Amino acid sequence: MDLTLVLQFWTVAILLALTPGADWAYAIAAGLQPRSVVPSILGMVSGYVVVVAVVALGIGALVTEYPAALTALTLAGAAYLLYLGVSTLFVRLDAPVTASARPVGSSAWTRFVRGAGVSGINPKGVLLLLALLPQFVAPGGWPAPLQMGVLGSLHLLDCAVVYLLVALAARRILGSRPRAGLVVTKVSGALMVLIGLGLLAEQLVHLLH
């Protein structure tokens, strides 16, 4: 592999992980829960493992080649984000401001699956990695799927570190401010709803044209 290309991709991947979006919103919401953030973060990383594998094996090209598949993926991702966002918005600001008033979530497995859904059912993530990974494959080197797998692993590392820091920072900064924590939780939920609605709007515009 070309070390220069690897470093260039890693730089881009870090910038992508540092860009707020649905992943950040979910990480913040997870950080404001009284339970461990690890299952939620591992879930998000696992979702991207699937995305990287799909792109590296060339299946991602099929998703973009067949509009119906991409539409179905987008609708599924939008519906899932709307579900998570609305669930988060059910947190009551007029409830007693204690740790127990925060969204408790369910079992570690449920939080893992929800995190995997946030990143895995994300057409933006699939298309972004599909567009980026092939550009940084060195010709004449290792097989392209292997190179994309290595590059994708760097992206997974970036995501794991950034999302964990976001979740822990939310817990540390807002943990002693329950009222502020509840407000930020609602903002995170609203952000997920807006992103979901944005995905639906894109599909509606596409259908109208």
C-alpha cells in the first residue's frame, strides 16, 4: 500500500468522524444515559464494519447501480432515525431533574443494536465510503478489496475514538447539569428527526423529478 495515500485517507476519515451528524447525536444521547456508553459505541462501529465490508466486496456498487435498492435503503435509514429521534424526544423536561429522569435505555444488547442501526442503515455512509475508498487504492499493490478493508479499518478506529470522546464529554460536561442534559438530549433527538426528514425529502424530490 502507498503510505502517502493511507495518510491522506486517514486525514479525510478523521475530518469525517469529526463532522456532527446522526452518529454524534446518538453518541451524545448515549453519554447522557446513566449506563455504560460502550455498547452504543461498539454498535455504531459494528454498523460501519458492515458498510466497509459491503463497499470492499463491491456490493456497494450494486446499491448505487439499482435506484430501487438505494431508495429502499434510504427509506429504511430515514424511518430508523425518525424512530430513534422521536423516542429520544419523549424525555420529559417537566419531570424531576434527577439521573433517573434521563432516558435509561434498555439492555446492553438493545443499545448495541440501536447503535449499529444508526451507522449501518445509513445511505449517506455507504455512498460516502463508496466514493472515497476506491480513490485511495494504490494500483499494482495489494488486492483492491484488501486495501479498502485496511483503509476502512482506519475509519472504524477514528469513529470509535471520536464517538467515545463525544459520549464521555457529554456525560462529564452535562452530567452535573441534569436540566441542561435533558435539553441536549431533546436537541439530539430533534437532530435525528431532522436528518430522517431530510432523507425522506430527498427521496420525494427525486421521485417528483
